[in-house]
Amino acid sequence: KAGVTQTPRYLIKTRGQQVTLSCSPISGHRSVSWYQQTPGQGLQFLFEYFSETQRNKGNFPGRFSGRQFSNSRSEMNVSTLELGDSALYLCASSSGQGSAAFFGQGTRLTVV
Amino acid sequence: QKEVEQDPGPLSVPEGAIVSLNCTYSNSAFQYFMWYRQYSRKGPELLMYTYSSGNKEDGRFTAQVDKSSKYISLFIRDSQPSDSATYLCAMSDRGAQKLVFGQGTRLTINP
């Protein structure tokens, strides 16, 4: 069974630009969550989607948004990029309530 | 105070040693507890997943949860150099949704 796939693996963007990251969950998994990982703050929850609906949201500004498609694939978007948005963005999928979360390899975003 | 506290280390032990990694937490609603291993420039890999209190063993790994003390542990027996990585504890009150992570402990196993 293929794991969670995130694209692209690396991105370099300029302050003020926007970026879209993509995540394909494990086949059959309907829940997709996004996390931001930085050396200072560690892993922080961004949001979670289930059946195309945002079910949970973390404490991030509105510049961070996401969506989920009918095939469970998900995208997250960051608008008006700031230097502090440089991080590893991780996507995790799970099959439902009470099940474990499996992570992708992440997208490393650098904002210059 | 963070919701989940984990000693960031670094922790360095000789090959073959028993390693003990720990996390404490403050939210009594947490019921789902996970341990992940993360190698440099990789995503976290699920090692152990437990629900509520008790012990769970998988090969060289044992996870313990003590909800009364709000304390979880991961033991690694017969540690190998390939176990060198950052170990992250994570927990939730609703399964895989909205995980709260510890800071991670950087572990090095010396041959």
C-alpha cells in the first residue's frame, strides 16, 4: 500500500507570494491533517479535513487555508508569505475515529 | 506551560543499552497516545499507538501509559545505531485528529 505522498518536496518562495502544497493520503483514508514543523515551535497542528469538510482547526492566521477533494486528496495554501512561514509542512492521513495518523515526507518551504 | 512536555535531550547511549524516553502532559482528556520516530529530513514514522492506560509491546519497543500520573514512556531494548533519530510523543483526545506533540528527544546510539 502506498504511503502518504506530498508534493513538491522542496519550495523556495519570496515574501509576499503565495504557495500551494499537495497531499495524497493512503488509499481508503478519508481524514487528512496538516502540521507545521519548525525548530523553535516543533510540530503544530494546522487543520484537519474529513470528507471535504474542515473538522478541526489550529491556532494559525487566516493566511493558512486548506481544502479536500472528493478523492480525499488535500491541498493547503499559504498567502502573503512571511519569513517566519519557513518550515517543514507535514500531511498525515488516517482512516477514521480512533485510528492512528501516518505522515508523509513533508514539503520543506523556504521563504526568502 | 506547554500541554505536552518532553525532554529534548540530546541523549547519547552505547549500542545495546536500554533507552527510556518520557513525556508528561496536562490535559486529562487525552486518551490516544503515540510515539513517532523521525530521521533527519524525513517525515515522522509511527512506532507505537496506544489507547488509554496500559502497556504495549512491539519487538524491541514497549510503550507505557499512566493516565493517573499523566506520564507516558517508550522503552527501546537492545538499542541499535539505526535507532538514532528524534523521538516524538503525540497525544489526542480524539484519535488521529488534532495531535499535540512534544518537542522531541534527539537520541544517538553509539556503536
